[in-house]
Amino acid sequence: MPPAYPDRAAWGTASKLRAWQAEALEKYFASQPRDFMTVATPGAGKTTFALRVAKELMDRGTVARLTVVAPTDHLKSQWADAAARVGIAIDPNFKNADGQHARGFQGVALTYAQVANKPLLHRARTENARTLVVLDEIHHAGDALSWGDGLREAFEPAHRRLALTGTPFRSDSSQIPFVRYEADQEGLLRSQADYSYGYGPALTDHVVRPVLFMAYSGQMRWRTSAGEEMAAELGEGFTKDITAQAWRTALDPRGQWIPSVLAAADQRLTEVRRTVPDAGGLVIATNHEDARAYAARLEKITGVRPALILSDDKTASDRIDSFSDSDERWMVAVRMVSEGVDVPRLSVGVYATSTSTPMFFAQAIGRFVRARKRGETASMFLPSVPHLMTLAHEMEAERDHALDLTGKPDEEAIVAADEGLDDELLEEANREEKASSALAGGRFEAIGSQASFHGVLYDGQDYNGFEIGSEDQDFLGIPGLLDADQVGTLLQERHQRSRQGGAAARPRAEAGVPDHRQLKDLRQKLAKNVSAWAARTGEPHGSVHNSLRRACGGPAVAQATADQIQARIDKLQNWFIGRK
């Protein structure tokens, strides 16, 4: 008679599991619930954990069949390969028209779209044998009403269900099937994970890489649909419309912002490859047209054509595998590699997309954080806009699925595919890019753009580039092999050096005379941080400024001294990391 749950020491040694995986397995087998949800940061090893659960349940005879549901075709193949390595044969090529998996397999890998298209077929298969259903990235069950309904219909009879996600859930009004919800103090229903493992603990355990966010601003010029010519500094955040249009201008491949940022990212990749020879880079684009243009730009910079991954290319999955196994420098893609796709050698990324949801951002960054050996770092180049900077600040934040019971439509929701579409078209709909409506809406014409270095964000701290004489060169050459503490120390040193270099580069003012350049820089920095905090909390900018004045004292920003403004910046930084 097997024990109620395996000995934890055995999990941690014979199976070479990470500590969190062993702990989660111990918790699972202590109670062996019908439903169990694990939330673990991208790159932590959710697949390994789930397959160990599956293997143990099969060896005990608790279940006889495994069904894995994943967002994309490529992930189906990854799951099949991973399962084969632990002795479980699942068929990733199963088609709804076939009805049964091929001989010799112990289960199948499906997409959410496949399940939604023929839920009764999958219900019958589930009822025919004691089945464990693994729901990978279960937040996709909320992508369309038919997907959630189909999942519930198909797998309600399952003997066991294991849900996995590494993504901040969206807020909407539909409960995700097989997820437990409880009311919080405000009366909102929130999802309840049975085991959670966030980015912060994973970074401490050296399970994931530290991420340096390299932010770039710059002057943007565009023409509105009314013919009015506009200009703004990227990230100034005057209004949401201006921020969105400046952002779109920066991403226009005909301007100078993208080429400058791509060149900086390629320089960073060269530095990383000095110590990590196979390190690769990924540019995430908004649409196919931009992806092709970015690939052409990279070819001019490097002399080598990068891998181009487009969802309408039938060989895209093979191309990702080929890139993963090679030492090619760059890959350019739209949505297809934003979630779950495992290319461990990715070390440098360019966030060249207008998609701005927390869910997409977390998954995109997740492509770069998977640790292979201690000391590897990840670098993400991104536009210096308040919303993205807020998401970067909140890398360690853990979010539950909060149900919005007001009935308002969810702007992140993917339009449901028609029931009449076949599997291939449904899977294509699952892969399609869905840009933020705030950025995609409205006609405009980009006129020109210039890139300027904003600074580095690391571990919630801003190493800002506003000081005179500070350039991205101070940061692009950071070695590719450093642990998290070493990265922080080195950034502090280079940041201080850039400040000192800027001070030495300009004439020294007489004692007691305010430095107008320093005041301007500090006001800009405060304005950007206030915008980020307002975006995070929904609090008006003026209210944030008033709160800072009450907390720190002093007059309005226009009359405040450099020390008073710096005190407000420091106070905001404490708010971002949860200090009073």
C-alpha cells in the first residue's frame, strides 16, 4: 500500500526537483484533491511539476489517461516531448475528426479551441477512462465564453484536474471553470490558488534570472486624423491619447526610435555572448507588417537575417524549434512566442509592441527569465511609458483573478470564434495578436521619432539616465554572468559614476545658486514616477502630488528645492515596493 504522499526527501534527491516543486507535490499528495491550482512564475518549471503528479497518479493506478489542454499547437508538441521524457506517451497530433488517439498513446494534448469546438467528444473520452486533465495557462479559459463553457462541459467528469498558470489573471465577470473563488473584504470574488510560487521567491532561489529593464524615451512627432501636427516626449503622459500616439510613433519602423533601440539591444546581446556564447534575442512586434520591418532593420544592423516567426506560417513551430537549438542571434515574432514557448537561451528582448495588458507583459517577460545556470541575466528594452514602467515595477506582484460583477465588457477579452470553424482556424484565432484598444484605435500618421536613454529599472529601483552626461553605454556593457546581488551593486556603481560624470561636464555654479538643470531633471523624474503611480492606482496625478506634499512637506513642485523634490521621489519609490 503506497503512502498517502511521497517522502519529500525522495522528491528532492532522486527526481532532482526544485524545492518549490517538491513542496507543491507534498501538498498535493497530502490531500489528493479532485481540483488543484498551481500559480508559479513563468520559467519556474510548472510542466515538470505537473508531469510528476501525472506519473505518480498513473503508477499508482489512480488515473489511466492524461489529457493536457494548452493555448497553442506549439505548446502541445512541447508537452508531448516533456511527457515522453518521464515515460508518458501523449499524442499532440490528435484531431477532433479522429475521435480517438493513436495506438500506443496514454492520452492527448489539445488546444482550448479544440475543446470548445467539440466539447461532447472530449467529454465522452474523459468518461471512458479515469482521466487526469492538466489545464495549462488556465486563464485562457476566460478568453471567450464558448471556451469556458466548452471546458466545463468536456472535463466535468474528469477524475482529477490540475490547473496551471503563471500569469496575472484578467478582471472580468466570468468565473473560470474548476477554479475556486472566495470573497475578499471588498466583496469581490478572487481566485484561490492551492500553491503559489512568485517571481520574488524564484529569484531568491536562483530559479529565474534577474531582469534589467532598459527604458528609452525620446521626442515623437505625428499628425492626427484632423491634420494637426503633434509633438511630445515619449512617456510624458499628458493624456492617455497623447501617450498612446507617442508610443505608436516610437514603434513605427520608419522612424529612428526603433533602429536606435534595436542597435542598443544588439550591442547588449554582443556583451552577453562574451560569457554566454549561445545567448539569443527576441523582438516582440505588434503585427506582421512591423515584424517584417523590424527583421529588415536587424539585418542591416547585424548583417545576418534574423529568424522571423509569423502565425500564418505553417512552419512557424518548426522555425522556433530550429532557433532554440541553434546559436542564431535574433528572432522576431508577433504573438506566437509570447506565452509558454520554451527557448531557454533567450537573454535579450525588445518590447516593440503596443500590447499593454498585465497578462501579456508577464508572459512576454517570462520568455527571458528561465534560468539555465546561476549568474545569467535577462535584459528587456522597452518604451519609457508609464503603464509599462508600472508593470516592470510590479514584476514581483502576485495577482488573483478578480471578478468584475458590474457587467462591464473586458477589453482584454478575445472575440469568440464561431462554432462552425474547424480546428485549424480556431487554433489560428487563439494565436492572433489582440492589441490594447487604447493603442490600436484612432487614425494617425507618424512623422518622426528619436530615441534617448531613460534609465534602467531593476528590482523596483530606478537607475535613471536623466543626468547630464549619462548614456546607455554605462549600462549596456554590464557582464552577462552576474547573480542578482552583483547586478544591483554594479548598477549602483555605474549610476553614481554617471551622476559624477554629468556634474563634472558642466560649469560649477556658485555656492547657494540653484542648479536649474538638476531641478529640471528632478521634476521630469518626479512627473514620470507620479504618472506610473497614477496608472497603477487610478489616483489622479494632482491627488498623488498632494499626498506627496503632505508626506514630505514643502511647497508645490514649481517652488520646491532639489532636496524637497528628491524626498518625494524617494517616498514614491517606497510606495512602489510596499513601504510606508
